[in-house]
Amino acid sequence: NRDYPMHRYPFDVLCCQRLDATGQPQGAPLWLLIWGPSRHQLSNIQGHHAYAQRFRLEHFFGFAKPHLLLTAFQTCHTSHEINAVRLAALAYGQLWLVRHLVKALPLPWQRYSPTANPQQQTPRQLQRGFAAFIHQMGSVATPPKTRGISPGRPKGTRLRPRSPCPLVKFHPSQKLCPCKDSQKSA
């Protein structure tokens, strides 16, 4: 229609169907839309694999927001915000790399659960055991040497105040619904 000129945004429709050993369809089909300038370069298998990747991303954000402080970092410089996101992704990657080397530490009430699988370690269990792994690995850095007592800044030093910058927040501001505004005035 006029509001949504779909002829400007062409897409391909992909039907994914799971088959059993005899070749009979299992369950309902999955319909996917593939759009963008490079949509013709993707095969059907690649389109389905790209869709399957979204679950990994959702698990990453579900873990990184509360446990890797992904959204807790606020700064007035976008480049610092990007570095914080990259640091959280790097920490998550380290947990994935050491998943076979770290002994998972389940919570006390999870140890004897009949559904607990010692082979399937969650990122949170790996994060709890990561400190012991780092301690066991040791450090190649030499311990710091004391160099005496630092004199600090001379008395009367005036530091230049930081120039004000707008605060960059990672989450959108919460706005009221128009229907709630009308209810308040009534």
C-alpha cells in the first residue's frame, strides 16, 4: 500500500522443513524472509544457519547483561561504550575457550539435582570457576617494586575541570504511552 512501499524492499521467502529418516515432514514448516542486497548470494542452508545463529546471540545478551555488566557502563564518549561492549564479548569468548579446562562450580543446591548434567556447563558456572583457573595458571608479570613515597601534586595545584559532555546511555529512555497521558489528565 502507500504507507509501506514494499516494491522498494524485495525479499525472498524460504520454507524450512525438518524431515525424519524416511523423508516424511516432521512438525510445522518454518518460513523465513531473506532481504537485502546480497540475499541472492545465500543458499537455503546458509539462510537457515543464519537464523539459527540468533539463538546464540540471545543467550549471549541474556548472560552478558547481568553477569558481564554489558549495560552497566555509561559514558559520554561512544568510543568508550564500544570498547566496553568489546570487552564484554572478549570475556565471554574467554569463558567459551576455557570451558574444557575449568571445573564448573554449581551453586550448593544445584550439586545433587537429578537434572544436573556435569558435562553441560553454563557460562555462569564457568565464570565462578574462572578465578581458580587464573590463579592456577599463574602470572608472568613480576611483582611491583616499591619506589618510595610519591610526593603527589604540589599544594595549590588547580586541575582544569572536565568539559561537559552529554551522557550516552545504552538503553532507550522510557516514554509513557499516549493512552497513559490521557488517563492522567482525566
